[in-house]
Amino acid sequence: MIRRPPRSTLFPYTTLFRSGAAISCFSNALGINVPRSRFLPVKSTSDLLIVQSDVYEESHGTLAMRSERGGKPNPRVELGSEFKKVGDYLERFGSCPSLLQLDQLRVSGDVWFGENVTLVGDVDVVAPEGKRINVPSGATLNSVVVGADSSA
């Protein structure tokens, strides 16, 4: 269990993570149910790409899904091991691509994205071992599979 002290002295509280049944160990404890729509976990660079993209917009200090998404859930993004470290992830994107109309993205291998790239529908970009794929600046990939012998 992780316990965080209160940030405010006006209303004493303790934040517990993974508390489960531990709440019964505290007298006068209250539980608050936070809807999933208010929770945006960023545990990987795949999650980071979604949050940094145009799928969300910032308003008054909070992130909200853009209405242009039409109520669709977050796109599914699977970035390969080459994108695992944040430094490598940042280096491989010229700028954050547009994911507003994306349903699913799978990227593996030595793949680099230029600036102002738009991804639409289901997109797979797979670079075979020893080969590099450069998605050029301004490209739109619309429901395609891009391999080492394909052009973007």
C-alpha cells in the first residue's frame, strides 16, 4: 500500500493506492469512486503518445477527449521496444502525429516519423531487422501496412 500525506491542511485526507480491503483498517474512512473517464494512466510511451496527441485537449488544467473523436475510445497504440525509453521515443518522432482519426497503431523495428504525420484507421509500420523506415513529414497513413519494401 502506498500512502500519500495530505496536500491541504483545510481537509485532512490520505491517498491510498491499491488499498483493496485495507480501507477497513482506518476508522471513519471514506472511499471515493473515481470514474474511469477521469483516469488517464501513462505507464508506457504508447500511453504517452495518445495523451500528447490531438486526441485530447487541455482545458482549465484538465485533459478531455476531443469531441471530434465522436465518442470513440482511445486508439490502441502498440509501440515496439525501440520506443520504450522516453529519450528514444522523443527522438523517433519529428512531432507528435495526429491520432484524431486513428483506431489502432502498431509500430515495430527501426521506424522514424517526420513532422505533421497523420494516422487514420488501422496502421501497421513494421521495419524488418536491419532495415529502417522513415515516415516522411506531412504523410497521411490511412489504414495501411507499411513494411521495409513499401513506401509511406
